[in-house]
Amino acid sequence: MKKICCFLICFCMLALPFSGFAADNTDKADALAALGLFQGTGEGYDLDSPLTRAQSATMLVRLLGAEDEALSAPLYSVFSDVPREHWAAKHVMYCYENNITKGTSEDTFTPERPVSAEEFTVLTLRLLEYEAEPDTAFETAVDCGLFGTEVSRNLAAKEEFLRNDMVYIAFRALKTKCADGKALSQKLIDEGVITREDAEKQGVLDALEADDIDGVIDGLFS
């Protein structure tokens, strides 16, 4: 059995890119979409495109289980570049009002500006109720099990943070234990955002364990 396990691990090492990310996270995007937590852009999932600030705000609201609350709020905006008719106006305002994200100036949000890997990691960690700052974001993410050391190295080296990368982190976040010890997916179940049946079907119900294949592969490079 040990020989078989070693063979499988070695095969995975050869089959997967050393970045720690799957070359294409469409399977994880499909799972998030099935749970109602992710949508495409009109061009499919558009995983090869940079993640924008507007898209990031929308994803964070969904992972918080707060989209219904955001969409039912009065429609207004304090940002001149996020007018009422902007597709992400309510998500941006929810993030602003709840101190999740800030503007880029007193009256601008710069919704189309790309988000960095550090920025999205910090926001995801805070969503998981951990204290996080950009200069220690990757270290904190590894410590709490959001992703492994090889992923953190590659995130740090990336010139562009893509929607593909965001999908990987968002999927992992659902399986990661929050600071109180409960997995994010379980919290969304408790709040009625997703169902237990759907969470089980999409493979996000249980918190990450030591034998999780992503964690095993990441750990091989630590």
C-alpha cells in the first residue's frame, strides 16, 4: 500500500504544475457556480483574465453569504466611478459600508483595477476571521491551511492575479476552518446560503484534512 501511495504522489507531482494551482480550475469554478457563489462574465468563466476590484467585491459578498442582503439594500453610491447602474454597485457599497474594502480615493473605487494576490488573500483571510496584512498574508494563509507553501511562493511571484487563481482560493476557503474552528462551508449551511446536500455534492462540506491532495502536493515542496 505504501508503494502504491508513493507511486500516486509521484505521478501527481509529474502531472500537476509546480505552481500548486491546477492549470485550469474550471472544475472548482463549476462547483462554486453550482453553489450559487460564482458567475461568469458573458465570456464563460473568463479564468484567464485578471480579477478586478469590482469582481473581487462581488465574490467576497457571496462568500460571506451576504448577497441577498446586499441586493436588497437601497441603491446608491458614494463613488463617482461606480454609478447606480453599475453591475456591481450594490456589492461594492456593501463592502464599503461594512469596512471590507475601501475606495482608492474619497470618491473613487476604480472598479476595473486589477486586484493583487496579496490583496485578495488578505480579504479572504479576514473573511475567515483571521488578522491579516499584505506583508504577512501568505504566511498566515499557509498557517491556517488556506493553501500550501508552494502556492504561496508562486502567488508572490505572479505578475497578474487571475480569476483562475481566485477560484482556487475561494474553493479552498470554503473548506478552510475559520478562526473559531468551523469551516466556512458549514457557516454558509448554518445561515441557509447553501444546503448540506449541495455542499456534499460539490465536495466543500468538510474542512481540509492532512490527506487533502492539494495539501499533500503543496507540502512536498515546503
